[in-house]
Amino acid sequence: MSTHTHDHHSALDIAKNGMPKDELLFDLADLFKIFGDTTRMKILFSLFEEELCVREITDLLGMTQSAISHQLKVLKDSRLIGNRREGKTIIYFLADDHVRSIVGQGYEHITEGMHHDENV
């Protein structure tokens, strides 16, 4: 057991020094808002293992192309996914390992302690 007493002034100084500027915190909050949509989360999970085109994503999720295209634009504008052209087809993929990590860590957090079955 620790005998350390909490030093309010020291703790406050440490917290102040570690606090990012408001603009960065607004941007971070906006980024997390992007994750707050089930369709966007489904798209991100669909791109976890494989690069896919719009048609493949619409088939996988059972949604219209216009609904998927709108969400792909939101994800791309937020730099969470990227794309490349192969002939007339545009292929989508996760932008980087940070996106994979954010989604993966969030999923681990909400499933922590759950019994794993086919739905988890």
C-alpha cells in the first residue's frame, strides 16, 4: 500500500502541462464524433481485413450505394480511409494503423469481460 499523499498543486501543474490546446481538443472531439455512427463503424470494420470497392461494401452491409458513398466521403474527409483507382473501380482501405488501432482498442474496451461467442 502506498503512503504517497496527493499533492494538489503538483497534480494540477502536471495536468496543465499535459493539456493540449483547445483547437486540438476540438479536432479530437470531432474525430470521435465520426466514430459515433453505426454505418461508418461497419464500413471501418469491413475494411479491417480487406480493401473493398463501393459495390462490395454495399453488398456486405446490405445498404444502398448512395448511403455508403456518403459515409465513405465522411470517412475520407476525416482521413480515416483512403482510396485508389483501379481502372474504373475505386478501392477503399483504412488510412493507416492508427485507425486500425483506434477501432480495435475501442472494440476491445467494450467487449472486455464478455463471454466470446459468434456475435462478438
